[in-house]
Amino acid sequence: MSQHTPGPWQISGPSSGKGSNDDGGDYAIFIRDELPTGVGGDVQILAEVIYQTDTSIYQPVEANARLMAQSPNLLSALVLLLSDCEQGADPFDPRCKTGSVDKARAAIKAAT
């Protein structure tokens, strides 16, 4: 399993459009390295979600940024659900159907 930047991931945006390379409307996905005191810390940008990808193409950046920021939580939940299904959860639980388990395994494999 490959490592990803641990969460929580946060979002910031939309950008103002006031910077030299900023058309406005973009969102950043970031983590904040907390200091040992639990306050402050450095911000590390993980990704930027671009609002305008062409002169007439605009993306749903806030929704995309929120989904991206929840990736570590979604992966953890999926791993836990798959573990529960593989360890003898109720065979009639609809979450544990073979197709669902196969999709969960494939998604985890693709993400890790």
C-alpha cells in the first residue's frame, strides 16, 4: 500500500483573482502542520482545483475540492467497511454483496 499525505485535508477558496497568475475562483487543498503546542504551523498545498480551464469552460471547483479534501476519510471508511464484510458481517447486509466488495477492493487498490 503506498502512502498518501495523512489527513485532515482542508480547502481554501475561492481565490480572489488579484494575483498575477490568478483568474479567480480557484480552490486549494492543503494540510496544516500543527506545532507541538497545537496552534499555528506551516501550510502545505497538496493540490489546486482550477475554476476556468479554458476561455469558456468553468469547472464545479468547490464540489471537486470538497470531494478531494475528503479523500483520506473516504479511503479509511471504505477500508473499514471492506474489513467488516470480509470478517463475517451479516451475509444479508447489502453493503457486503460480492459486487460491492469487488468494487471496494478495486477502489482501494487504485487509491493505494
